[in-house]
Amino acid sequence: VIDSDVLDELKSLSAATGRDIIGKSVGFFLMQTPEDVANLRSAADRADLETVCALAHSLKSSSANLGALGFSKVCAAVEASAREENHELSLAHLQSIETLLPGILRELRREAGIEETVEHEDPDVTVSTGAVVVPRILVVDDDNGFRLTTCEALKGIGYDVVEAPSGEEALSMLEEMSPDLVLLDALMPGVDGFEVCRQLRKKRETRATPVMILTGLGDMDSVNRAFESGATDFIIKPINYALLGSRIQFQLRVAGNLRELHISQEWLASAQRIAGVGYWQWDSTSDRITLSEQLADMLALDDAAAIGTLDDFIGCVHPQDREFIHSRILSAAAEGANSSDDYRLVTLQSDTLVVHQELAQPSNSSHIVLGTIQDITAQRESEL
């Protein structure tokens, strides 16, 4: 009836973290599931297939999370038949749910060592203290039992965890906070996980925040939609919590590296602006040239993409220097010859700049030429 491997994983996690993850998760399931099944029967009798679908989806997730995989499959069948508006089939599957439930509850009580009367305790609130920066994770799922288990597991690993029961509440919370990672259920009533992810990507503060979408086994449509909406990873339910911890750690590390790279790029760009340095890169195979923002600013261009070919760039060189600089660049492409030259550029506003240029070719790209340019106009004027 119960997959003992799933419960053994939760027991191991409880022992490793010192938190009663198994007890709290099973306790909540014992308290909530009979009520959910009763509500499911009521909705089915009213032929309220939308509510049937939502309740069956929640039961599918919460039961699989505790190893009741057979029960979870029947809940999935109810969800599917309700989604297809097959009322008679959903009623037939519902009878199986009601038949299986007492045995599931007895087995879970036995496995978790819980007495018949269960009082559910709210999970402890973890607050970071001292100088240690604890990554904050936002868990968004409409399944209360899943949120309980997952939040307890993540707190046990050492994360600061906040939770939202819906996409709407998650978006509201994200107006006030910027978590380090979002664990987001794909399918929720109202605003689903895909829309939450799209909204996250529109905000500057959360544009680069790792988002892990939670989806069901074999639901490739949700996986594809997850990446289309901007997710960085996906996790299949029921969750392997040991693997989840590793995946979260990896995503946080990647996000940290990207953040440091972005900061370094900002510092470099700032230093280049101060020093009057820009650069260009030319691909001799496709004849495409790319200008840095600093070089575009130097030339008074509104858009760096306005210079797209080598001839476009040579057109910015002073007429008296064009043939010489053109030959220098072609030699660098053909022979890999480095060079160092001073010449003149003419800006879009017809100002003449004296620049120093270094040409080089990357060792692993014989068709690429790199040019670094420094504005030395003021230096030359001071020498006169």
C-alpha cells in the first residue's frame, strides 16, 4: 500500500536534520485527507468537475509525497477523467479512492508511529541570525501537505523558507521580497506557475532568480512550458528530497557565479568608460563586426548594431587613415599578425578622435580579430 522507500527517505531526512519531518507530514495528511476526500465526494455528487479536478490534483501530489503511489495513481485518474468531463468515470475512480483511504491512513500511522488522535503543529519558523547569510527559498504550491513537508525538509537543510499557497499570493509577496530561489508548482488554480515565472522574469529584481518548476511524472508539456516561461530547472513529483537539496545547491551556486560575473562586467565597463577604452570584434568568415557599448559611445552612435560589417567600421576611420587600418585588420585575419597603431576616428557628430588600437587574434579562433581602442585625443592635444 505504501512505498517504504519514500518514507525511509523522509525518516532519514528527519534524523539528519533533527526535525520531525515524517511526523509532521504524516500528521497533516491524516488530519487533512479525510476532509479532502469528503469534499471530493460532495463535488462529484454535484457534478462540479472543476472542483473535482482541483481536489484530485492536490490529493495526487500529497499522497505520492508520502509513498502512497497506488492511491496517487487513482487520484490522477479522477483528475484526468474530470478534466475530460467524463463524470461517470470520475465517480468510478472516486469509489476506489474511498475504498483505499482507510488502509492508507492505518499504514501511515503505523509507519510514523502516530496514535489515532493527531494534533498538527505548525512548522517552526526559521530565522537567520548572526552574520551568516542564509539563502531564502519561496515555496509556492496549493497543496498544503506538500508545502509542509517540503518547507520542513528545506529548513532542516538550513535554508530560510517562506511559502505561498497560490500564484496570486506569491506575486504579492514578491512585491515585498526577493528570494534567492523559487520552488514553484506548475499547475495551480487561478494564476499558475508558468504565469508567476513569466512575471518574475519581467522584474529587474527577480529577472535572474533561479526558478524550479514542480511537475508530475511524464508531464513533458509542463516541462516545455516551464522553460518557455523562463524556468531554470524542473523537479518531478513525488520529490526525492536528497536530490532536491543538491539541485537547489547547484542552482544557487550558478546564480551566485552569474551575479559575480555581472558585477565584474559592470566594473569593467565602468573602468573602460573612465579610461576611454572600447573594443570591437570582427568575424572574417561572416564579415560581422561587433562594437562594445563604450566604443559606440565614443563614436556617438545611438545603437552599436548600426556598425555591422568591416566596411561600416572602416567608414568611421578618417579618410587619410582608412587604407592603412583596413590592411592592418586584413593582415591580422590572414596571418594572425598583432599590431599596435595610432590613427583617427570620425564620430557621427563629425568630431575627430585620435585613438590607439591594439589588434590581436585569439589562439583558438583563426577567423576572429579583436581590436582594443583607447581615446588618446586629450593626451595628444597636451603634447602640442
